Amino acid sequence: MGAAPAGGTHTRVFASLTVRAPGRGVPQLTLYLREGCGLCERMAAELSALESRYTFALERIDIDEDPGLAVRFNAKVPVLAVDGEILCCHYLDTPALIDELTRHD
């Protein structure tokens, strides 16, 4: 994934991500998005629909608020990471996400 640039939101975001041990903790989902992006809105809505069936923490990050994230994810948004690892870009990979959410229950 490459080194994170110093300072700004980018550093704060990755400092807050934690990798959970099997069977412990709530999965941390991070949705990197951009305001006004139709694909971003669609993925956010799909994630909201899953919140009633699965337990996870969701952080939404507008990449345009951090120049480093804007460069890194520009044409890839929306990007979904689970516990700090990118799971999918552009469209929600629902089977892969459900696998991640149920793997360590």
C-alpha cells in the first residue's frame, strides 16, 4: 500500500485503524469517498443496509479533505477497507464483505 504522507487526516485515519484478533472486537470499515459521487453514495447506502444484520464500525472519509488521500484514491473511489486492508473499489463486493464480517465471529 505504500507509505503514508506525514501529517493531516491521512495519518489520523491510519493511526485509528486496528487489526482485530480472530474472534475479538468489532470489524473497522473505512469508506473512502468523495462528495457528489454517485458510486460513493450507492456504496454508503449498501453498507447502511448491512448495519442491521452485521456488527461493524464504519468511518467515512472524504478524500478531498486530504491531498494525500485525494492523490491515492482519486479515480478509485469509493474504496472500502476492512481493518486497514482494502477490500474493494468502485462497487461493494458484498460476498467478500460478509465473509470478512462473519469469519471471526
